Amino acid sequence: MQRIINEPDYVVEDMLKGFLKCHADIVHADESNPRVVISNFAKSKKKVGIVTGGGSGHEPAFIGYCGKNMVDAVAVGEIFSSPTAKSFYDAICAVDQGMGVACLYGNYAGDNMNVKMARELAEDDGITVKTAVANDDAASASTEELNKRRGVAGEIFMWKIGGAKSEQGGTLDEVISAAQKAIRWTRSIGIGLSPCTIPANGKPNFHIEEGTMEFGIGHHGEPGVKIEKMGNAKTIAAEMTNMVIQDLPFADGDEAAVLISGLGATPVMEQYIFYNEVEQLLKDNGIHIYRSYVGNYFTSLEMNGLTLSVMKLDEELKECLDKEARTVGITQFKGEQRNELR
Amino acid sequence: MQRIINEPDYVVEDMLKGFLKCHADIVHADESNPRVVISNFAKSKKKVGIVTGGGSGHEPAFIGYCGKNMVDAVAVGEIFSSPTAKSFYDAICAVDQGMGVACLYGNYAGDNMNVKMARELAEDDGITVKTAVANDDAASASTEELNKRRGVAGEIFMWKIGGAKSEQGGTLDEVISAAQKAIRWTRSIGIGLSPCTIPANGKPNFHIEEGTMEFGIGHHGEPGVKIEKMGNAKTIAAEMTNMVIQDLPFADGDEAAVLISGLGATPVMEQYIFYNEVEQLLKDNGIHIYRSYVGNYFTSLEMNGLTLSVMKLDEELKECLDKEARTVGITQFKGEQRNELR
């Protein structure tokens, strides 16, 4: 793997410097903790604070969803590692305005532990913190053990909904309730076609045989449910879409939001070819796509592969999804048309 | 190379289907020519039509810059191949409103030939067509032979400026003049760290030895000016930035727009690390970054590497650059702050 980096141990620092310079109109660093990125819009009105955090290497996630009407502060971890409890705590303190803070993060052991500690520290300061924990990865545990499932790209929907609800003036309970509904109604599935290498390790973190793919792979190369022969876009889309819609389950007549994310090295062209198949499969099942996102929204360094996330919608979620947003990852105009097909 | 496609010979068709479904709020296909993508905003007011076109495999370019205040219609070619003269002609006809059409495209033999034929056909119909031809790739010929240089990611600046000028009510001559200034004041340089494979060929179109990089590589793997030992972000940024700023040349006190694009497989993290170095180098040379773009803006399938484009600015270009835009590749709010550093 050839990389455009300086010191492998400082890739996160160097990346944050570039990110903050490039997007100074949207975000800034916390004054005392360089591992906390804060939205310039965080305190533009009195509202519930929205915090998330996670490991680096998933850019534009997590920092790229910090901004207007999405996340107010992000705790930044090392590559594929949880941020510290201190960073989560500093992020919470930075955006609390007395209405409480919603911490919307993914279900990983390190994050669970560090958010719990941060929450206790914040509550000692009199800040009310409530959480919604993303567990959208349908491949990571059975439907009987939803609380063991990992959070993946569906987190973006959770942030979009939670951030919009806060902007609408929702209370902490209302924000948490909307964010929890968003993630409860979201199912994701990923496939891996090639591994990735953590710069400081220098070797791929797993292996995928040419001609095969790992079905259900996690964002850090966690093993999927099976290794199978590589199919074409049609067969891969069918297997992934079926897993997602049967798991919730989605029903004939449902409206949904779809997010397809390349994992880092997947050509954008292939992502649209895949989207075309998914759209047809959902239509065949009577599921109407209300809004869709295709691109490198939540990556895993230079992994080849992609994730599919589908969120079932009701009027509340549609209203939140349609809300204007201004972040590096998602920029939506106020009053922008929906994705109605001609 | 493991790919998520169906028939290798139909990747462009399949991609376009997905793209048009996903972005039906921004673009639609021409009624009779499926290789022409038209902005839904093309005729929202009477203005000069903006047309471009190019080979596929560079997504989100070229189709992703079709939309509000950028390109009105795009002629779509096969992978890394020029669109047909007929597609350029149909694109021109689709967006002419009697004020003429500006065809803003890149300097490649096939495109030059096909645009020339399309222009003749259109002029037979009484449509005035003028062109601006991007030649921003500083590595592709010497300063004595600017007309031999290729167009690369700097085309995005040309489209942004030309589209904004048209929206402002500019005449065809004014639009062409602004677009030509944009590209005349833009210099780009690319590096390749790994090759890419055209799906229908099945084999990489060139080879890069591990530990080396191709300095000055083209968007289709055209040979660069030299093959050299792989450096780190700091040394690579220095070599690329120096080439760009000495070529125009940029001067102390200049304001500039910067666009860094991954070529397909370059982690977003590395693009920001690279940006951090470029920003420092420009500052050291007295060049102030007015606005910057970092991401996969103009790719080459799954090539690893990136391009750096820098455009010198004056008041006219700044005003056009700041204009609201709504395309898949660039979404900018009206009245959005500039990228002033805190």
C-alpha cells in the first residue's frame, strides 16, 4: 500500500489539521482538546446538543457530519479505535446549552465504555446526557440479539434525524426518541472485496481471496456471515437487499431512504450500477425510495466494497430527513425537492 | 480487480440508469439520446447554455457537475473515451435558448474533433456555439506549448465559473471569456500510485512499481514527466505545489482556489493530510486560499493517487466561485461563507 502520509503514528493529527483548515466555515477545534471537532453552528440557537464520536479512517465520517442541523461536536479517535472518555466528555461540555445533550454513537465495546464514563463526568457537572446507540448492521448478530449488533453507515441517518429534531426545537427526550426510531428502522449490510491496512501496522488487517467476497463485513474488517464466490452487481444487490428488507422486515407500501457508501476504493461508477439494481429490487417489493444517497459517505481507509443502508420512513422521519443540512458529508438545501422519479 | 458490475460492455449504461434514478431531482436524460444528461434547471431562466462532455470512469465528473448554476447538459462517452459528435450536438440542442451555447471541455484529440463536428451541425441549425478548452495539466507539455496540454480536474473550476457567469445573465462572449480566464489561471498536476483497469479490458492500463510514483500522470494513465521514489506527504506536496505555482506563475499576495481530488482509491484521510501540506506551502509563498475543495471530485476508476488544481482569483472569479450551486459534485449554499481561516 502506497500512502500519502507523513508519520504513520500522526495520521489523525495531520488529517485533522487539513480538515479544519479546509472547512473553517463549518467546523473548528475545541480550544483545549484537539481531538474534539465542533460545529460553527452548534450554538447559533438554544437547543439540545448533538454529540457523536468514533475511530478515524472512516472519513468523511465522523467529523464530516459535524455542521448545521446534524452533529454539533465529534470526539475523534485513533484509526479504527474509540475516542477517549475525556474527548466524549469535552464534546458534551462544548455543546451543552442547558437543554441536555444527545450522544448518538455506534455499538462498539470501547465506545460504550467511554461514553458511559463521559456521561457520568458530565452528569457530575449537572449536564443531562442521553444516548441512542446505532446497531444497524444486520450481519453482526441475529434478530434475537439486536443489542449485540454493530453500528455502521446507518449512523448517518441517525445523525441527520437527531440533528434535525434538535433544530426543530425538540426536547432531549424527543431528540433521543427520533434518533432511536431512525436507527431502529434502519438496516445495513456490507460486503468486502479487498482488505485495508492501518498505516501504523503496515499490513492488511485481513485477507480476501481474489474471486470471493466477504458478505456482512464490518467497518473494521470484522468477519462477515460468510465468504462466497464473487457475483455480479445484480446477484450481489439481490443478496444484500433481501437480507436488509427481510430483517426489519420492510413491507409492501413502505417508503424508505437508501444510503450506499463505497468503503474507500470502490469506483463511484460501480456504486451507481449497484444503486440501479437496489432501486429495482426495492420497487419489486413495493418499497418506494423517498430519498437516496450514493457515494463515499462512510469509508474504511482503502477497503474495496460497499455498504447498503435502508431506513423505513414515516412523516416524522421524512420531515427530519428533508431538513436543510450543511456538513462536509451531506449538504442539502432548504426546500430541496425530494427524490421523486420522473 | 474485483468489480460490482454486470456486463463489462454496459457499465456506462448501467451507471447512467442508477445515476439518473438517484438524482432525478437534479438531472434527467435527453428524450432521444440516452448519452446526454440534462440539468433540470437548464431552462429555469433564459440564459446561455453550458455544455460539456467526456469519457466515463471519472465520476462524479462529468455528469456530477450537471445542475443548477454549473453545466446544463453533458455528453457521455464510453470509459476514458470521447462522447460522439452526435451526443455533443444533442447536448447543445437541448440547452440552447437562442442566446448561444458555451461548450467547456477538455483538450483531448477525440473531444476536439467531436466538438468541432457538433458545432458545425449546430451552426447549420442557427445555434451559435463557442468553446473554452481546458488545458490545466502542467505536466502534459511545456509552457511554450500550452495548447498541447490536457484538461484535468481544473475543468471543474471552468464549469463553476462559466455556469455562474451564465446565471448572472452574461452573454455568450462574457461566459466564454470568464471560462477561458478560469482555465488560463488554473494549473493542475497529478500523481499516480497504482494503475486502474478498464472493465472491458480486464487488465491494468499501465504499471507502477511499489515504492515509486508517477509524477504528472494523466487522468487515463497517460505517462507523467517522471517516475520517482515514493516520498511522504510533505515532499510530494512540495514537489506538486512548486510545479503548479512556478508554472503560471503565482505571485506573493495572490488569492487562489484549491481543488484536491482523489483518483478513486485514495483514502479521504490522505487527501486532507495532503491538503494540510499544500495550504502551508501556499501560505509560505504568500498565496491565500480563498476557497478549497477536497474529496473525490474527478476520479479515474480505482486509480490510487491524486490531483492538485490551483486557480488564481480576481474579483470576477471570486464572485462566480461563490455563487450558489446544486450539482452532485458541488453543492454550495447561497451566501455561504468563504473559507476564511479562524
